[in-house]
Amino acid sequence: MKTKNFKKVEDYFPPDWKDIIYEMSSRGCSESEIEAYFMTINGLSAAAVDKAVARLRERDLEFRQTLNNAKRLCQAWWEKSGREKITHNKHVIFEMGLWISNMKNRFGWRDNINLEHSMPDNLVEKFASVPTGELIKKIDELLGKPKN
């Protein structure tokens, strides 16, 4: 690993960078929001911050661990927010759909779909001797496609 031109985290971010990251992520701020904050306080371009974060993530274990911990804190904030607001009264409105979309987009949550991919053993034997054209016709009928 080349270390020429290596810069420390403090060369890009303020001395309390770790506290800032933890504080923001514990309020549910994403990594993008944190990077935008560092852009504004340092007067850096988005490209400069992207490059710095990529370089530091690759080369600085403490920085990488801090971002991993920050992601956990961020997710915990969002999960707690949903858990606390799941039951609501008429004075508090909880946007469940928005919260679910946010969790899916931020943390890779997804709906589980279980499909069974099996067929009876005798099905292949039953249709083995039927010409392909007839099978296609039958499938089209079942799907409601017009006959040719």
C-alpha cells in the first residue's frame, strides 16, 4: 500500500471530527449529510470531500471504524423513531409509509416474497409427448392472450 502523499483525518476535517460524526449520526444524519457539513465548514468541494472520505476510508482504520459505528448509530435512531411512534394518538401523526421507504433506502430493508418453484413430478411426463406449438397455445389461453 502506497503511503506517499498520505494525509491524516485532521488534514481534511476539524480536530473534533469524530465527535461531530457521532453526534450527527446519533440524530439520524446520513453519511451524505455529515459529508455536506464538512464541505460547508471547510469550504471544500463535493469532489474534494468524496476523495478525502474514500482515501481515509481505505487508509485510516479509526476513520473507517468511526463511519461504520456512525452508520449503526444512524440506523438505531431511525429504528427507535419508528418503534416509539408506531402507535400514535390523534395528536401525533406517524408517516409509516415514509418511514418504511426510508429504512429500505438507507439500510437495504426489503419486503420478503416467498415463492414456491416446484411442480408435481408427473407434470413433465404428462406433457412430454405434446408438441411445443400446442403447449404454447395452451399457455396463451391460460394467460388470456389472443389466438393467432
